[in-house]
Amino acid sequence: MRRHQPRISNFASGLIAVVVIAVAVYLAFGGSTPFAGSPFVLKAVFTSETQLHIPSPVRIAGVDVGQVISVHRISGGSQAAIITMDIDSNGLPIHADATAAIQSRIFLEGNFYVDLRPGSPNAPTLASGQTLPAANTSGPVQLDRVLAALNSNARANLETLVQGFGGALNNPPTAAEDASQDPSVRGLTAAQALNRSLNYSAGAFKASAIVNQALLGTQPHDLSGAVQGNEELFRALASRQDQLAGFVTSFDSTMRALAARQQDLSATIAALPPLLRTANRALTSLDASFGPTKAFAKALVPSLTQLDPTIGQALPWLAQASALVAPSELGNLVADLTPAVQKTASALQATRALLSASDSLARCTTHNLVPTGNQVIQDPPSTNTVPVYQELFQTSVGLASAGQNFDGNGRYLRSTPAGGSIPVQTSNLGSQGPLYGNAVLQPLGTRPAWPGQAPPVTSSRPCYQNSAPDLNRVATGAGP
């Protein structure tokens, strides 16, 4: 069998590997990308010591827009140098009045960076390769350079200042000074009080970070909108200087009043946390009620669609009602209703008297007539279990039946006109004297006994205020 020869020799493979490694090293150490567009080059002259290294970043408003690619010392100048920078597209355009300053980076980053300000939009735009003059640049100010610029007297004064500041931080407070301090830092030096304040720094920094993040806004152009709003606000305040002066005066009076009631204000602030907790619970419950409220509002939508036709149908009726209650119609209506109203007043008075009498009658019936009618009279040997009101009805029937015997065809007049063998005599009946007769049976007597005269009737006392009569307590009269 015939073996295939490799297409690339070992020498060619090694040569390709060396080229690839060389290109990777070149790009890793800052070489320009082949076939890429030429970057925007900006040069700047710095007359002070730059302290820049390659590749130090170039930033606009804290955002990286490029890097330093070379630092060239100017001959004849001890510290002057020309800095060459590559600027990315997000940092363009750069105008003729642009400025560049060398600033210290944060502690974790180290070294320095170029803080570039691209200039005002109305200034000419710089082309790639142009140079910012030394008037538009500034270098870092180091502490040793500041101290080197001071003479001996200034240094002595600075030393005295530092020693005094240290003493102010470390000296214990006097009794008079301590009395005016907050109770949480009494007896502490200024340095100790500052150290104690670091316990609250984490929370304060966190809150500040939240506030700063909130100040960034949630939508594009929020900051520009806030600036524009502040501009309108201050323009309005400037146009109302007299009112603003009065407001400041009133605000000063308010602050003096609050200062005079400092203890009350402190008590009020101390009472705010429970109030806020209660309000938070109430708002939580209110938030929970929004769901049913939203469902209720959604259920109302169909009825709202019918509201407009309903109002349209009601408008003609309202027009007729308005015409009905117009002054011209109301006058005639009042004239027609006046006699009826006058008669109604007299009728109401009579009705009031009728109702009062009806009330008295109802009470008399409830408290007197009904209990009396429900009694059962114990009258041996004729006692029965029938209530009085039933005996009354039965007596009426019996009288109607017995009345038939007293006419010409009745049994009483035909059979017993002469009476019986038992003589009876009534009591004296006034001018007529007593009456005499003959009874068939011996009379048992009368119940109740005749007292000789009718009982008195008192019309000034209502019937229901009298006790119901007891029919079983009356006396039985003897027979004649």
C-alpha cells in the first residue's frame, strides 16, 4: 500500500507557530492591530513632572476613552514632557479649548491617569495628531512639592498648626465644654468622638450610595430634566424676591419657635418611630386591599358604559321636572294645595285626639276588659268552667230564646201566669214600694248583691289605671 505524504513539512509548521507567537506577543505588549483603522492621536505638553506610565488610562468624566502610548521628555526642560494619547471613538470630538490634567488614581489602582475635558461644542474641533499647549494642561500637585515651596517660617507655622490640631484632637474636654456636648460623647476627646462616629459610617455611606444612585435617575435625560426644573424653580424664585424675603423671615420665626420648644420637639421625634411602625402596618393592610378594590373597579366598568345612555334617557325627564317645579307652576300648585294643607292640619289635630283615645281604649281593653272576661265565676252549685265572655255570648242566645215565651204564643204566659206556691217580695223600690209575686222554685239569690245604689263612676281617672275587678270576691245577695 502506498503511504500519503504530509502536505506541510515540519519546518513550515514550526515557522508558522513562531510567527503566531510573535504576533500574539506584539499585540499583548501594546502593538497596533494590523489592518485596523488608525486611532485618534492627541498630544499634550506638560511642564510639571508627569509621573505617567505606559499605558496609563485617559478618562472623560471617569469613563475610559483611551490610553497613554508615549512620554517624551523635552530637551532643555527638567520636567516638561509631551504626552501622546490614543483616543477611542467614544471620546470624540475634542475641541481646541480642551484641557488635560494628571490626577491620582484610587488606592487600589495606583499610579496616575489623564483627566481629559473635551472642551465646549462651539470651539473648533482638533484633528488627529494635534497638540494641546501647556496652558491647557496641569500636572499633579504632590505634598513634597507643596512643602518644598514653603520657607522656614511657613514650615514652622505649619508645624505649630499641626501640633495645635493634634492637641485639639487629643486634649480631654473641660467640664464647661463637656456640659454642652451630646451625652453619647461626654468625657471623650475629639479624636475618640471621631472614632466613635465611624460606627455609623457604614450605614451613612450605604445611605449616601443609595441616594447617589437614586440621583442618577431611571430614564435617559433625568439629570438634564432635573437641572431644567431647578432652573425654572430658581427663575420663579428670582421673580418673587419680595415674597421670598417674607418667606425667609417667616421661616426664621418658625425656626426660633421650634428652638424655643426643643424639648417638646425631641419628644415628638421620639414618638415618631411607633407612629411610623403603625403607619407601615396600616399601609400594608391598605396595599392588601388594593387587589379587591381593583377587582371591584373592574366589575364597575360595564355599568359605567351604561351610565352615559342612562343619563341621556334621564335628561328629558329632568327637563320636564324642571318645568314642573318652575316658579309659575309652583305658585298654582301651592294655591291648589293650600286648602288641603289647612284641612290636613285640623284633621291631624282630630286624629291626634282619636289616637290618644284609642290608646286609652286599647290599654283599658288589655288591662281590664280582657282579664275580666277571662275569669271563671265560682258560683256553687251553678259553677262551670266557661269564662265570663263566653257566658255573656251564651246568655244573649239564651235571652233571645227565652224571649219567645213572653209573647201571646209563649208557654210562660199561657201556662204559668199564676206563678208558684212560693211567695217572693222585693225590697223597697222607692215610691212604688216593694213588689210581690209567687215563684215556682225557691230563689237562690243574686250575684253580686245589690248594694242599694249604683257604684260611683270617676271620669277623671283613665280606665287602665284601675285594677281589674275580681268577680269571685263579690258578695252574694239573699233571695227574696
